[in-house]
Amino acid sequence: MGEYAELDCPALVVGGSLVGLSAACFLAVQGVRPLVIEKHAGTSIHPRAGYFHIGTMEAYRRIGLEAAISEASRAQFGPDGGINAVESLAGRELARHVPDINAGVAPYSPCRRFFMTQQSLEPLLHDRAAELGARLRYRTELVGFEDRGDQLFAEVRDLENGEVNRIRTRYMIAADGNRSPVRAALGIGVSGPGWLSDSITIYFRADCRPWLEGRQLGVIYVVNADQRGFFRFEAGGTRGFLAVNTLGDLSLPDAKDVSGDLSPKRCMALVRSAVGVPDLAVELEDVATWKAEAVCAEAYRKGRVFLAGDAAHVVPPTGGFGGNTGVQDAANLAWKLAMVVKGEAGAALLDSYEAERRPVGQLTVEQAHARYIRRVVPEEITADTPEMRDELTMEIGQYYRSGAVIGGRGEDEPACMHPDATQGHPGSRIPHAWLEDGRSTADLAAAGLTLLLGQDAGSDCTLPQVRLPVDAATACGLGPGDALIARPDGFVAWRGPASDAVAALRSVIAP
């Protein structure tokens, strides 16, 4: 690579889709203006990643996007939804995996789960990132990069005019998808169950209202002798998509090669079969091919480069884990990068990213794969198929162990546990409790590390301080004289006597 550097930026984000745009927002709200490059001309044109968990919504709430997402989701899909399984829309119901996606959520979170397409969400993220000061360049691709130890140099090409610019940056986030050229260039491999099927998604219009009446519009799995996959419908019931994972007899060699024939005739036949109405009038809008896989990167970092989203872990869509896990990768990494770039923390803080997020990524791969087998190809269930953990555990029960967590539980604890069991322990998510001003305890550290004080607690710690009312302090496990350090990603960095807060902060920020 030649001499640097026609452009400087504190952080370069490669990939401007869901995870890259989220990372841009999370960095910018912490006062670091990243540069985001994306090879496509704009935000997503396909409605991918349609189910957003409460942990993700809490992250978006902290950057001021919750209300806009709620409004857009309700307009497109309605306020709630379920996850069901049928032989066909017109046929027998097989199971109600999640009858109501928001049942039981309120005691644990200020947010709700939402169905919303990536196609609708990404423009909101784009506008918010720009508003916060991020720089966004579309039709721009990464050509190469060189990590020189104390800084990183990247070459990027403008795909409109062919011009190549050199960029000098402190750090790079690779949010460049499941085939991640950056991951390949770093020589980082992947492991896990691997390839599951060559799948397709058929986008169509058809009047399916007669068979949707009385059903909540969410995810509707189709499992029959002809095919296995799932439907998603917009609120009107006349437009949606069908994802097809496998066909026919699974013992046949081509059962998992769905993408071999993409002709309109075959695609319409698949939609009609899944609806269960042979003469249904179907208008095809588009067909996309994709590989259902379940793998996790063997490392999340090399030098000044970090992997996030599908570059770090690839999962089948069952459970909606892919996009959600990626957004929470970005939330975990962004505040740490921001503190290091601004000189508020030592570079060792960044070691905690892989230590915290890779165990979650590995568990997510396992759980998404288990849901894929149990919901899509139940014929393949074996004694080794993992049991499915409950949704709250997977969404907000992450339990971190790293140098950025002081006084956490032992190494033998699982990567996730039910939030009733975490109770504000260091390394777990801050328990939700409402405050009189309408905020949640989950909101209090949005701007940076914050010291939350229990009753009769005081500290000389230089962090912003919030004294909690008795109920909220109790929910967070704070007795009289106690305090905790809340992180911008909504997790507890430390908890203990308020008199120890200064020393605890020093350990957290790795000076």
C-alpha cells in the first residue's frame, strides 16, 4: 500500500447495512464521528431481519430511535405478533411457538419487541447517524488495508468514478457481511455446524386475508411434505415473502438445494403450496437466494480491526438472532472504542470486546441452529440437538466476563441466563425499573459510564452520578451505601460499596 493519507477518521466502518449503521450511531452518540463506507447505492432494498428483540430496542432507545421504530412497525405490521407453525396457511396449525411476542416483557424492559423490515429500519438509522455527525459514503468499496500497529491505513474506491482514496484511521469495524472480505484478509476462520441449505426468499403479492384472519401477523412457519420455510406478511395481508429452506424428502441429495430453479412458474407453485390454495392468484415481485448457515468466527479481533454482525457470526433466521446479535456487538464495541479514541480509557479496554461477545456469538449459533432444526427440519432432531433456551434469556440474559467487568461471577457460569437470575450482578444487564421522570434505569448511562447510587451512598468518583429511589436500587441489588457503574451498552461494570467506586472505575477503564 502506498503512502497515506488523503482522509483521516477516528474509526472506519466497512459496511453500511444494519450493523454498520448501528455502529455509526452508537459511536457518534459517544462523540466519535466515524466514516462508513458501503458498496451498494443506498440502504437495503430487501425486507431482511424482520424481528427486533428488546435488547436491541433498548440500544435504539438510548440513541433516540425507539419512537420512530415503533411508529413504522405499527404501520407495517401492527402492534404485536406471534410465531406459529402450520402445514399450510389454509391447512392445519401445528404449533404456537410464541403466541404473543410481547407477553411477559413489561416487567423486564422499558421496550417492546417489534416486527420491522431492515428495508424500513435502515433509512431511520442512516438519518440518525448523519444527524449525530457520522460520515456516510455509498458506492464505495474497501480495496485493501494495512495495520501498522499504531494506526491503520485503508484504500477505498469510489465506484462511481473509480477514484481511490487512502484513509488513515485509529480502528476499523468490519460489518461487511457473512462472506466478509475483511475477515478473509485477516485469515480468521469460522467454526460451527456450517452450511444448512441453499435457500430462497420469494417476494410476492397475493390476497391471503381469508387464511390470515384471526392470526397475529408475525412469523408463520410452513412444514409439510413439499417444503419447509416461513411466511412474513405486511399488515394488509396482501403482500409478503416466503422463505423456503428445504424441499421434499430430506434424504434426497437435492432437498437442501432450493435455489436450483428460480423460474416464475416454480416460485408461484411454491407460494401456492405454502398457502395451500392451488389456484391462488400470485404476483411475483422478486426472488433472492441465500445460504442458511450456522458458524462463528474463531476470533473477533486482529490488531486494530474488529468483526461485528454477520462478519463475526452467521445464523439461520429462526429466532431472529442474526441482526439482533450484530446490533448488540456494535453497542458493546462502540462505547469502548469511543473512550479509547478520546483518551478516556486505555487500549486494553478493547480486549474485552471479544471476551464478552464471542461466547454470546457461539451460544447464538447453537441456539439458532437448534431452532432451525426443531422448527424447520424436525426430522433431523437427534439426541445431540441442544434444547432451546427461553427468549428472555437469549435476548437480555447475556452475562459477560472480561477486564471491563469487576467482581463478576465465576468462569463456570453460562454466557446467558434468565434475567431473574442476574439481578444486577457485574457483567449482566442493568435491571429495568421505572423512575419518576419517565426514564428507566436502562436509560441512565446512555451518554457514558455513570455511577448509580443506592440509599445513603456517596462517592468522590468523577463519573456522572444518579441516586436511585428505593425500589430501583433494590431491583439493581443496591443496599444502603452501595453503588454500581453502569455502562453505555446497558450492562453493569461493577457493583459494591460506593467508597470503592474510584478504584473500580480505574480498573474498568484500563488506564
